[in-house]
Amino acid sequence: MADRFTEDLEERAARVLSEPVHRYFRQGARRGISAAEAPAGWERYRFLPHVLRDVTDVDLTTTLLGSDFRTPFGIAPTTLQRAAHPDGEVATAGAAAQAGAPMVLSSNAGSTFEDVGATGAAWWLQLYVTADRPSCVPVLERAVAAGARALVLTADTPVVGTKHDEGPSVWDVVDPGWLRVNFPPGYGERPGDSKATDLGPQDVHWLAESTGLPVVVKGVLRPEDARRCVEAGASAIWVSNHGGRQLDQTAATADCLADVVAEVGEEAEVYADGGVRTARHALAALALGARAVFLGRPVLYALALDGEKGVLRLLTELAQDLEADLKVAGCPVASNVPRDLVRRT
């Protein structure tokens, strides 16, 4: 099809992004093995389409944490969005609102919670719990007041994974206004402001109790860890290896999703991210039991190319492709894709 916005998205975005920013967006930890392998993980699956099914009307809607959405595609939390486009997270949120998609806002965002909320987007806050727990309370309170619908606890980052930079680092060119605008003045100056290295199930319970919001635990790959999260009160489990940016040579999300769903899928919602680039990748994830799939790098590249319009076009094209794929797969309901649709090669 001519004029496909999703084709060669990163390659075209690289032409408009500064080299340090593009490198930061695309790089993985150390040698980048996990980051590079992620899309191929989904492509190891093959479909067994159903026939003699009525696919006149295809339903893409899904319900996540009690809210209805028009698409199973969501926007994952990413920082430095204003390095991709001046409007940053506000543009991304505007596209999410128009597409009927959930947006997860990084706690390191360069746009205020209030400005993001004003777009009408259904947004959740991603956060890292701090070593001194009260240090993150002002951010939580501000997010709740601004209309956050859920908290996404990133659990796979006790420390930031090592990245290898060849040339100027993104931090050499970053504008302070591109991140952490929702924190109180002076945040980051105390040792207690660092990421917690003693994160535990008690923190899931504490976040839910102190905010009244459902808690999603992101960064889970092991079924037994998913079980501990659910027992601690998590409403959803997000299967993710942090885009390959934490521990290199970590298994691909596509290889871990089914086991997590088998363990907790009857008790909690399960989401996935990591290397989702096409509607076929998303279809495989849905067949494996994911309630929704979240997009990280593709959103940054779309944002860099055309701001809010670019992100909306990305979400629109993927939804259109998924609708077409569901029809030829004989599956008229995205939220009820049968497990036997996929087979791993």
C-alpha cells in the first residue's frame, strides 16, 4: 500500500532526530542483544486461521482496569518525548485521546500531569518507587489530583542498566525542561530520592492503599513473580523486559507472555510490550492472552516525524491493520482471540 506511515518509521525518524537523541531512543543495554531480538520474538509465531466464521463486523474494543478503550494498542511510558517534538507528551496524549487508546505517562515526563489530563486522554502514571518511600508521595498525590486512572510500578529497575554510548551522550544535549517537571523543587538531591533497591510486594500494597488507584506491575517475565504481584494486590501484570534496556540477553517478551498468562491470567489482566511493530505482532500477543499491547519506540519515532498527527496516524494504521488481520484470521473480537490461533515455530 502506498504512503504507509508505519513503514521505515525509525529510519525516517533518524533523519530528523539529533544523533544522541536517536541513539538514546533505539539503544539497548550493553550489546543491545535483547533490544534487537524483540521483534523477531513475535515473528517466531505462525497463525492457524479459522474459517467459516462471520467477520462482517470486527470489534477492536477492550476494557482495561474498568475503562473502555476503542483499541488494544496502548502507549508505553517513555521519557524525553520533548526531545522528539516540542509538544512532547501533550501531543502523544492528544493522539491517544482521539484514538481511544490508553496512555502511560513516564514519571520523568517533560509535560505536566495537568496538561496531559487536559487533552482528555485516559492516562496512567508510571513510577519508580524511591529508596525513601515518602519522597515519591508528592508526585503520587499530584497525579491522583490531575486524574491519573492507574499506577504502573516499574519493577525491573533497581538500578539503570548499562548503556554504551559512542559519541556525545543524550545527557550532554538534554534540556532540563524535558523531564521531571512534575517533581517538587530539589528532587534528586537527597540519597533517598534514588530508585529503591529493596522493592517488594509490600510496595504494591502500599501504592494501592495510599492512592486508591489500581496498580499495574511492569517488568515481569517469570510466572512466580507474577503470582507474588497478584497476591500483593496488583490489578494487572505487564510482561516486559524494559525494551531490552536493563539486563542484556534477557528473554524476549514474546517467549514469556504465555507462561505468565497461564499463571495469573484468570485473576489479573495481563499486558505486553517489547518489539511490537506490526498488527501481526499484536495479534500474536492477543492470542497468547494479552489484554493489550503497548508501544514504546514506534510512538517516539512517530512523534518526531509529525507530532500529534504522527502518533495518531501510527495508532490508526495499526488498528486498521489489526482489523484486517482479525478478519482473515476468522476472529471477529480482539478481546477474545483463541489461543489455538498461534503456534510457535
